[in-house]
Amino acid sequence: MNGDRHTNLAAAATSGVSMLIAAAGGVTGALVGFDLSPETWSGDFRVAIAGIAAITVGSAFDDLSEPILTSLRRRFGLHTGRPTNAAAAPSSLAESVDLAATAVKDDAAVRAASAAWHIDHSSGFLDDESRWQGHEDGTATYFLAPGALLHYHAEANGRGLAIPHFTLLTGDDQELPVDHVKEIHAYLLTRATRDLDAPADIPSELPATA
């Protein structure tokens, strides 16, 4: 019981630190962006520039701090779903390839779980790396329901920083960008309501009896 409480406290602490770092970056970017914009510009335009600077600097602060926070999470035992014992050296090139492929998949799952706070600040849902399936192309998927997967991939922005992107993959071949966990909830709720309202298959005739 005490171990679970310590783990929850550690998770809350690292999540809080991550949010504070991102917030500090956002405030710094907003102040710098507003101060550096020419005073001859309109107030609305200067505010817009400050907003863009806040998002950019906040994201940069988050990306730069993520390796440190990931190390802290592991130190606190928050990533215990994978073995930590050192493995024996590979005996062949084929084994090395397999080990590297597994590492890429595991890395993608960890990155997806670590980046999930961008759309979900809660704990215990999308940040559970054991529920993410990593792939060799560096992407990862999260099973939500039959016919519904959350897809993660990262793209480099103009500054070379990796920006996470989440997309909802549905059974009807739709790809819906996700910016907040409430969009996942709305989709699943719609699916559940639609399934409940769907008429049951009733045969037009009773089967003939022998």
C-alpha cells in the first residue's frame, strides 16, 4: 500500500514539475515576444506574437526537460513494466538487429506515454506505457476499443524540436487529430450510443421446424 502511495506521489510530483517547466517557458516566451515586438504595432498583433512565442518557448522548455524527467520517473520506479537487468551481448548480427528493433519499439511506447500529457493531464490512462504498442518506424498505437486506436508520431518543427501528434484511427478508415482527451471521450461516447441505438437483427421468418 505504501509503495503504491509513494509511486502515486512520485508520478504527481514529476507531472507537476513538467507542467511548471512548460508554464515557465510559456510565460518567458510571452514576455519576451511582447517586449521585442515593435511598439508601433497594434496591441492585438503584439499579443498574438506573444502567444506564438509562449507556445514555442513552452514547447522547447518541455522538450529540453523531458530527458531529465524521464530519468527521474525511472529512478522513482514509475516505469517498472520492462526489465532493467542488463542483457547479454548479442552473438550475431541478426540478434543485434532484433535487439535494436525491440529497443525502437520500446522507445516509441515510452515516448508516446511520456508525451501523452500534451492531451491528457490526468494520471493512469494514456501515460501507461505498458498499454502502448511501439512500432519500428518510431510510432506507437494505444488500443481504446474495438475499431478505435490512438496513434502517436512526432514531427520536427522549424527549430528541429520533436512535436508529438496524436490521431484517432477508427474502423471506418477515418483519421481524426486529437488535441485533448475529451475528444477521445466524445468519440467513444458517440460510438457507444450508436451501438445501443442500433436495431437488433430480427429474422423475417421463424426457422422451419422438423
